[in-house]
Amino acid sequence: MPTHLTPSRKLPPGPIVQCALNVSEGIGQDVLAALREAASCDPAVTLAGVHSDPDHNRSVLSLLGPPERLPAVVCAIARVAIDRIDLRQHSGEHPRIGAIDVVPFSPIREVSLADCADLGRTVGRLLAERFEVPVFLYEASRTPGRAALLPAIRTGGFERLAQTALSPDFGPSAVHPTAGAVVVGGRNPLVAFNVNLNTASPDCAKRIARDIRTSRGQNPVLSGVRALGIALESRQLSQVSLNLTRPFDTDLVQVFDFVCTQAALLGVQALQSEVIGLVPAAAAGARDSSDFGCPGLLNSQWIETWVRNADYGNTSPQSEQQ
């Protein structure tokens, strides 16, 4: 399903935080409509985009707003997700542990990472208290000495957690019976990036993802890149699903070129790519979006379209498609 972006509108002055909220629903249109309505409940917080994928069975809601206004909006979205999504009936290619799965906060304007870490702790506590779900803090928000890394938490998904005695940062020691658990935290901007391959079998995608994971310490091009290989059954394709956790050091063009090269060595072709949600212009490496396989990238997917005075250096895309 394509990315749906709201018309641009002026953000309020002062501090701005991005929340790329991940929800475990990518198919049901009634639920998606209710999630979008909840995300639009505060005029000070902009719903800058919604990306839903039926194979992942997951949506990313991109929010931009003042840090003091985001907790209420996140709770409104959480209410819909927890009321309407039953993980016992949920299946999808993307790992997940919760109906509202991951709630990251990233600094955009006049906000520090430490501020976002505090915001993550505030929202984590709220979610646990209001909805009786276990909440794990991650990235900058995590408690010192606790290695709450997202891949480790997700291993085995909701089904494993449902059989496990938990030690969350907030909330009960058992998963919510239908909504699972939530991961919340402050982190630096991250770019979610998918590259599709012209084969229905996920084997090549998994091989490329494994190569990325095993060689990123030795290859600067792969610095901060996380990868999974999955099948896109509805499209008869496979996908290398990537997170660029250091997009100012490792850009989209470098990662796309690496995937294309590895795919060719395996006898398959990398087709189009997609960027999920918002992306800082610096992540494009001062290149056109067609250079990383995404010629249809929307103008409104650049963070700079929404926050013109955000400090991302002097790098800007050469062209922006509508």
C-alpha cells in the first residue's frame, strides 16, 4: 500500500520532535482510518504521513509536534490500537511484540536527544499506567545497565513474550493478552528503507541481510545498518528491509548500491526501493532519489519540507518529486 501523506501545514514555533510510531496493522481499512483520526486529535501535532504495508501487516504513523503535546496524541493512538488489534489473530512478515509496537522520539528542532529520552520515559510510564501493558525502554531512554536493544526484545515476537515472565521498565510482568507489550524511547533520526528483489523466494533477501549484519563492523558502507530478508507474498517479490540508524554517516545511495551488487552476485535483480515515513535530506547523500531506486519519493517525505529551519547541514536533494 502506498504512503499517504497529509497536505503540508505550518508547524508551531519552538521545539519539534518526530515520533515514527509503529502499529501492528497494515490491512484493515476501518482500523487504519481510526488510527489516522486519533493521530489528528491535536492541531499542534501534525500527522505528516502514514505508510501501511499488507505483507508486513504494519503501519508507521509519522508525527511532528511539540514534545509536551505528543504524549496525549500517542495515548489516543494507543487506545485505538489496543482496543482494535488482537495479536492472537495477527500475522505478518515484520517482527512485532505489541499492537502499538514501537514508539520512538527523535529530535528535530530546538530539542536534544536527552530531551527525547526523557519524553520516552514519560510516555512509557503513561502507556503502562493507562493501558496495563508492559513497556520496555530502549535506545537513549533505557535504564543504565539494561541492554534493552530492540532486536533482542523482538526475538520470538509476541508469542515468545506471552510465555515469558517479564521484567519491563514499566507495567505488569506479563504481556497484555491481546495487545502484547510496547517498546518506547528517544533515539536519533533513523531511516527505514526497503529494497525489493525480483524473486518470490526470500532466500536471496535473507542472504543479503545476513551479509549486512555480519560484515557491517568491517565495511564502513554498512555502518549502523540493520537488515532483514522477507517475502512479499502479495506481490510475488522478496525484500531486504533495512534501518539506517546513522543516516548522516551511511546514506541511502551507498546502501542501495550494496544491495544491488549483492543481488546481482546471487543472480537476482534489485527493483524499486521505498522510504518509509520521513527522511532527512542528508540521508540522500546530495543525490536524486532515483539514485537509490526511489524516483517517486514525495516532496513531503523530506523532513525539511515540514521544518525548513531544521539543522541537517547543507546537504539537500537535487530534486524532489511530487
